[in-house]
Amino acid sequence: MTTTLLTGIGSLVTNDPEIGEGPLGLITDAALVIEDDHIAWAGPAGRAPGTDTVSDVGGRAVVPGFVDSHAHLVFGGDRTQEFNARMSGRAYSAGGIRTTVAATRAATDEELSATVARYLAEALRQGTTTMETKSGYGLTTHDESRALRIASGHTDEVTYLGAHIVAPELAEDPAAYVELVTGEMLDACAPYAKWIDVFCEKGAFDGDQARAILTAGRAKGLVPRIHANQLSYGPGVQLGVELDAASADHCTHLTDADVDALAQGGTVATLLPGAEFSTRAQWPDARRLLDAGATVALSTDCNPGSSFTSSMPFCVALAVRDMGMTPDEAVWSATAGGARALRRTDVGRLSPGARADLAVLDAPSHVHLAYRPGVPLVIGVWRAGERVAG
Ligand code: NIG
Ligand code: FE
């Protein structure tokens, strides 16, 4: 057993209201004891117990490692041209996914694996210590199961999204594609995945199809999550809550009934500001959800089409500037909120028993994540008790 004291923490976000102030469980002039891979103690520096080694962070802020619960990292190619066209006025549509499907099918296993590793490492340098990733750019039994096998070599949080869009070769027969996604493809993919997701949207899957897909996944032991109400109003959010999905993601176009369902149910509303930024779309209204009592998570949605960012600090800044969140709420949503969306209790907090996943900021407070947008404030990252970046 090795114990390390991380001390000189000017401001520590624990996300544990029992050991610090407010919902963030904030402690000033703090210290943490890391024992092997987990947090053994957190509190005022003056009361810290003795340890084998000591590391002083010089008055900087420490936050839990970010928990990015929504990303699409298994892809080939890129969509620079599409982004350029969009920034010249063209609208975003689900159809762009087809471009990435063709490039992903053409990529080798080694290329796809290198891509996943690259973006996980890029996110890690920016403080993300837990990151989910989905399939969804293969859309054949072979390509979806290959994507999930590759993803599962890099992260435990793997989601089967065979129902991203109807595969181009079955565009004229969506019922046959739903049958494939809920049958042979599901059987091949389930062993590699923890979650099942569906893009419930005009141009992708309607409410009945989404229900059939999520229910079939659940029967195979996968837990539902859902891309819901991103581009238009629709049945996705309420279906997600009804099926007790872990999260309903996007939540951009919500009726009062959708907001009530999220506030009353156990489904986390995961907001993805990178997507609205990169598609110049209407911002999701985080304030409305929070005021109603919903649990909100923030994630990057990192993918080559609608949101090509791996930066949780950037998402925190956008959520504060444009979605009505306070800096405290946004930091909670990017850490504890993400953990709720992944139904994890071991990450997203820095209190005894949690995995020792944290980011050291070159700033006196977590508020600087929003106050100093675009500045690389994360200067040290620890995951499972080891310094992995900075
Ligand atoms: O979450 N909404 C569906 N899927 C992705 C977009 C994927 C793409 O455009 O390639 C999203 O935004
Ligand atoms: Fe997505």
C-alpha cells in the first residue's frame, strides 16, 4: 500500500456535500490522501494524516476528473468540408453520418483503434478520466461488432448504437434494418457493450422503432440511453424516461411535458453544447431543466460530424455562457452529473472510497473553467492514483 498526500489545494471540489460546502462539497486550503488507486481522506490541509509521499499543488484548484458520458470515437475520415459548408450557411442534418459510415467501413482495425486512443488521450490531457464511446458508424453486423470490440479495448463505457441511422443499403426497407439491429447485430454486439442507444429523430428512428430497439437491448442485458429531441420535438425524451434510460441526450427541443418527465423520472438529461456550437443550433435550456429539478450532465458528444471537440472545459464554458448554468452547476454536471449518467458511484467525486481521478487547474478556483474560456488550465491529471498527464 502506498499513500500520497496531495496538499496545498487552494480550492477542492469534492462533490460530496457531507465533507464540504454546498452541492460541490467545496473545501478551501485542502488536502487529499490517495491510497493506491482511491481517495482515502479529504479535508482541510491542517488536519491531514501522515503519508509516504507528499505533493504540493501550490494553492491551485483541484476538481474530480471529468466524466464524459457521450462520445462517438470509433470513426474513419473527417468532415471538414461539411463543417466548412455549414459555416457558410448550410444546415446540419443526420444525413452527414453516411459519409462517416463509408469511411469507417473502409478503415482498418488498427486505424480505428488508433483513432479511439488518440481522442481518449486528447481528452485525458484536458482532464477527462472517464469517457464513454459508441459504435454507430458501421451499421453492419461485422462493422458494428468490430467497432465495439475495438472500443472495449480502450474504455469500459461502451455503447451499442447500431441504430444511429438506417444503413444506406437498407434505406428503402427500414423495418428490415430494425430487425437486423434487434436480432443478429445485437447478438454479435451485446458481449462488448454495457449500454444500448438509438438516435430517435426524424430521418433516423421514430418512437416505435426506438422502443423496439431499446427493449430488445434490455432483454440482452444492455441498459438503455437515447439520443432524444436534438433536432426537433419528438417522443425520445418521454420514451427514455418510461424505459428508465440512464440518460436522454441532447434535450434541445423540449415541451413542458418533456421537462416534467425528466424532473420526475430517474433519467439524467445530458446536454451536449459542442453540438449546438458546431451546428449553429439553438442552445439547450439547462436553466429550465435545473429549475424543474432534473439532473443535468454535460458531455462533449465528440464525433467528426456535429461536435468535433474532446474538451470538457470548453463545454463547461459554453454551458455557463449560453445555457444559463452557474459555474458551480456546470462543473458539477461535467463531473458528478456524468457519473450519474453512467450510473457510476466510484467516479465524479473526490471523497473517501472514490477512484483517485482528478485534474489540477492552473487557477485558484474551478470557476476559472468558465471565466477563462479556451485557456488550457488543466496542468495535471491523475487517474486511479497515478499521475497520467501534466
Ligand atoms: O450525437 N445525433 C446523432 N449522432 C451524433 C452526430 C453524428 C454525426 O453527425 O456524425 C450526435 O450529434
Ligand atoms: Fe451523439
